[in-house]
Amino acid sequence: MDRLWILFVLIYSLMKGTRDGMKKAALKKSSSNEILFFYTLIGLILVLPFSKSAFTLAPIYIFYAFLKSAVVCTAWIFSFMALKKMSVSLYGIMDLSRMIFSTILGVFVLGESFTLPKAVGMLLVITGLLLVNLKKNTESKGMTLTVLAAALLCCFLNAVSGTMDKVLMGHMKSSQLQFWFMFFMTAIYGVVLIIRKEKISLKSIKTNYWVPIMSLSLIVGDRLLFEANANPASQITLMTVIKQSSVIITVLTGWLVFKEKHIFYKLMCTAIILIGIFIAVFL
């Protein structure tokens, strides 16, 4: 049972990898703010039947759940900014830089050990990341310093959120965290729509079937991730390395769905990354 958390994180990672491609496809029909609001609203509706104990949570932890929601909301906004200008496969590999941030937070905030296998694995992941960015690529013409900064800020904020998950799951149930997380996310994106006075096209949302599929994937994946965080044997540094397995799905989506170029080169970089994950987790 102590190793079950590894399976949970692996399933979460594969589901997350599919969502990057879905986000890009959803953006063809709806604006990013529309998608984010309805994405989280549907998610909130899906978790309602399992959220009876959410209101018994101490107010201070509800506030912490709000802080986590604010961090993730900001990260997702940066994510959509980057995805508009960056290819799906390149975004997926850039997203790996969150491992660096998570490792730093895991070691210095949570006091986790940084062993030699973890160091070697992390080095291989960084190598794969650098190699893919050395490739001159016409599909990244629209990538400016602003787009790159948005991708990196998204990674950093996601790392902060992952660290918060580990801490919060020591004080609450996964169903409690998931309810308040989705509630506050929906509220924040609703406020963003009101402030920006953005018109909502219900017609386009109704036909944008990627939105409910993403919501279902998010709810199932997050529940597994929260349960993994609740396991005392799990570690942020290892969980973050395992999460990088999502890159194989992202790269394949870029190839099979969006017909992106240089896929075999990206797969070679991905193979280096996956070897790094194996070394860090199993050696």
C-alpha cells in the first residue's frame, strides 16, 4: 500500500498530459476566460455529491484552500497565455521546469532528502529540457520573452500549489480540499469575467465538448493526487519527477492531433527525461 501513491501520481500525470492538448483544442471555439470559468464550474458540480464533510472544516484551512485556489488560478491564466503562442509538445516539455521549483520547495520547505539518484534523475530531465529548446523550430515563431515568462511563472506557481497539497492533506480529507478548491476557483474566474466585462457565448461553450471532458479529467486526476499527498510515504520531490511522465502524452498529442514538426527529436528528448524519472524513483 505504501507504493500505491506512485500509481495514483502516474495516472494523474497521464490524465494531465491529455489536458494540455484539450486546452489548445478548446481555445479554437472559446476564449480562455470562458473555458476556465465553465471548466471549474462543471468540476464543482461534479464534486458536490461527495462534499458533505466540506463544511465541517476549520475556517483557517478553508482560507488556506482559498490561497491554493488563487495560486492555481493565476498559474492557469499564465498557462493559457503560453499555449496560445507555443506548440503543445514544446509547452509540455517546458512545463517540466516545474520539477526544479518543486524539488527546491520539497527540500528547503518540507525538509525532504535530496539523494544521488534524485540528483541524477533531475539532471537528465534538465538535459532533455535544454536539448529540446536548442532545436530551432519554426513552430515557435510567436514565442517571445513574455510567453516564455508566462510558461515559467505557471510552472513555479504549480510547484507552490503542489507543496501546499502535501501540507494541507495532513489536516483534511481529499473530498474537503477538492470541494473548496473548485468552489474558490469557480468564484475567482467568475469575478475575472465580471471585471473584464467579457461576453459569454453559451452557444460556443455548449458545442465545445472539450470543456466537460477536461473537467472530468481534472476531478478524477486531482482526487488521485490528493490521496497520494495524504500518504505519509509520498514525497514531493519524487511525486514531481513522476509527474513528468505526462510529457509523452503531450508530445504524442502534438504529433497525432496538431501535426507538429520535429516530433522524433522531441521524443528523443522525452526518452532522456523518462530515463531520469526511472532513476530518481526506482534506484
